[in-house]
Amino acid sequence: MICVFLLDNLGYHAAVEKYLQVFKGAQGSVVPPGDVFKPHAGYLAAPKSLTAINWLTDHGALLCATRRPKSRGCGPTGGITKV
């Protein structure tokens, strides 16, 4: 996920969008890790065929990467914008 934020900040928005399509295509097809979670249509993760470890924190990073304005981070000065 770090490469997504780096490439976006360097202006490679088209490359980032292409990279994120893999995750968007698998949205809802992977169950979050842990015994308490159930399948959810909004859960973002890599497809099972590409996943070594299904990290729950990747979901948050993917949400941030797909929803934020171009060239703004997810920290206090950037973040998800209200619609």
C-alpha cells in the first residue's frame, strides 16, 4: 500500500487507479480475518489468489486510497472527504 501513496503523491494517478482496480474487483469476495467477522460487501482486500496474509489494516488503507482527493494523504491534513 505504501507504493500506492508514493505513486499518487508523485503524480502517477493513472498507475494508482490501475493498481487499485484489482482490489476494487475483489471487493466483498474476501472475508475479513478473525472469527468474529462475516462476509461484507464493502470489505476491500486482495483476491485470495494474490494474498499471503489478509491484513485487516489493509482495508482501511484501501478505503483511504480509493476515496481521497488526488495528492492528499490520509493524515490530519488529508483524509476522506465528506460527500
